[in-house]
Amino acid sequence: MKKGHLRIVAGHFGGRRLVSAPGTRPTEERVREAIFGRLGTEVEAARVLDLYAGSGALGLEALSRGARKVVLVERDGRAVGAIEANLAALGAADEVWCLRLAARRAPAVLAEHGEVFDLVLADPPYEESAGLEEQTAVAEVVQELAALGCLAPGALVAVEHRRRQGATACWPGFETEAVREYGDTHVTYFRYLGGSRGEPAGE
């Protein structure tokens, strides 16, 4: 693992350093700061799901800023080791649930445990897919979360992606709220339009 310059930007754990596993690409600090600046008070008391968690930086930033529940999903064993080290260093192991499994498997597991989220953060590894494949995979996972009742009414989904991958396509049951550019990194924000738990996403 490496220390680098990865740290939590603001909140209860603001300024605390995080470690990341070799080969992972944590969300840049300026991008995290911009994401949470836009989210504003939506983070406070939110139930947060961090898909493709890597070091856990996005989810831990949410926890630092007042999220009441954080679930991290990461399939790579080395990255999970980094997450566990970060949780131990912050004394937050009892406040965060880390699931070691692929994002595609997460909806079924989360639904089985009755989990419902107000905010979903997704920063998939860019190198694992090309073109729109990455965005399609994220869309499928999020829409399955909605179909299984794991998204609260009006839940917000923030997806990080490369500029050329253009994550602006409409998702059934969601509204594209905004697209923000940070160099070659874009973040697209989707709002879930579905209703109460168990109601499928609209077309």
C-alpha cells in the first residue's frame, strides 16, 4: 500500500491521510471536493453506497461529512486491505460495511439485507472497459438496485467517467441532472424518479 497524498478533504475526518493499494486510481482530491461541494447538504444523514470503492475515499469522505450509513463495495483483495487499514486508522470500522464482491453482484446481496440508499457514488476502474461499456455496466447495476428496492425515492447517483465515454445517456427511471467536467474526468449526476421501496423504476 502507499500513502501518497490521498486525504479526506473536509468534515469530521478532514485532513486525515488515507492509503491506497498499488494499481488503483483513487478519485482525485479536487474532483472529490467538487463532487461533495455540489452534493452539499444531501450528504448529511444520507445512506451512502460507494461502488468500485478502491481505497474507500469517496465513501469515507461522505462519512466525514455527516452520512449516517456507508457501504463500500470492492472486489479487489488488495484494495479491500487498504479500505480496512483506512477504517482502522479512522476508528470507523463499526460505522462502515465493506463488501468484497463485484459491483454486479452487489444489488442482490444488498437487497437481501434490506439496504436502501439515498446516495450512490460510482468510480469504476477506467482500464477495465472501453467506450461506453463501463457506463453500461454502471447503469445496469444502478437500475438493478432500483428494481430491487434499494434506492430511496429521489436518490442521487454520481458517476465518474472519462470525458470521451460520455455518461449522458438517459437511464430508464432516472433523470440526468447535471454533467460536470474536471479536465479529462467528467461526473454525471442522475436522479432516481421511482417511488417507494419495491416499486420498479419508471420507463
